[in-house]
Amino acid sequence: MQSSTAFRTSGLTKVYGSGHSAVHALRGVDLEIPSGDIVVLLGPSGSGKSTLLNIIGGLDRGTKGEVYFRDHCLSDMSDAQLTRYRRDHVGFVFQFYNLMPSLTARENVELVTEIAADPMDPDEALALVGLRERVDHFPAQLSGGEQQRVAIARAIAKRPEVLFCDEPTGALDSETGRAVLQVLRDVNAEMGSTILMVTHNANTAAMADRVIYFADGGIRKVVENREKLSPSEIHW
């Protein structure tokens, strides 16, 4: 595990709307995330998990407070600078795979490698997620788990320092979900990427270096796992 800090937030607040209809999605969140960790964010719907992920991923901005990626203050960045931050440093994996149906697995990954500064070869990225033999298949010819692995390959092909995963196993059965979690652990081990994963599956927390519990727009507690389970040991 690296000792440096990947992310730090100070007094991070996010309010949607105003007046009586205002929704306080985040309420003064203070947080540090070490580089190279697998971090799971747990909590009920509306607790602030995805809002935090979107803000530190550069997809949204906080209302108040500060967000740092390493020594860079995301809160002070222009829209163009946030776009470069997302392009150069961050990969995203969502619950729904968002693959282009008319493109093969390789071509879906190439969408990222064509604009990345130092990309992996698309076939190398697909091999890393166990799809070496499926590179020429279209999404309709792949199972749900295979499509999610293509989405992960697409995200990691630009060698991101951070991988954000929002419910990456939410649409998958238990066996396929465990396989996808194993891929994420392999990516963490092979590439050293910091992984932040939002999930409703509390059992997933057992594979993480640390678990952040959210409630009502704030952090209830942070737990570090001294002993981690492998994805194959996780109950669904």
C-alpha cells in the first residue's frame, strides 16, 4: 500500500435546490483516501455515496468545501481543467455498461485509447480482464459479466490512477459479480490504481482495504480491514 494520499476533502457540502425544497446531499464531509487502496462506500440510497463519487471524480462540483486530488485542488479547477483531470487520471465503471452496440469489444476499448496520453493496447486491456478470446465479439454476443469486463477494460486502458465504480455488480448475479470483483482486485494489484466502489452489497466490504459508511449526507464511520477476503469468499 502506498503512503501518499489520493484524495482529501475538507468541509465538503453539496446542496441541490434552495429554500424549503433544498436537498443536502453532503453535509461537511472530511475524508482522506490513501493511494493504492480499494475503498468501498456503503450506505442507503440518498446517503451521499454517489454524490461524493461524482464530485471527487470531477463530474460534479461541491457547493462548499474543498476537494484535493493529490496536490491539485479540484474545487478551483475550470470546466476545461476538470475535463483534463477526468481524461488523464480517472476511469469510470457504472452499473450499466454503456457499450456501443455496433462496436466490437476491442473497438469499444479503442474509444478511450485513441484519446489517452499513454494508453494500453486494447487487446492487452481486454486480456487483463480475461477476455483475450472475445475481442472481436459485439456486446450482444457477450454475457452481462463479460460486458461489464469490457467496460472495465475500457476504463483501465488509459492507465488511470483512480478507478471509480458505481454499483459495478448491481446488474449481475452472484457468481458473475464475484468474477467482476476479482477483476477489480487484479487491476488494483497489477496497476496500483486506487479503486473507489459504491455498492449496496454490504458483503463486498470484506474485500476492501477500508470501508466508508455513509448516512444522511455524512460519514458515520470508517473501518480499515486488517484481513481481507478474496472475492470468491464473499457471500452475496
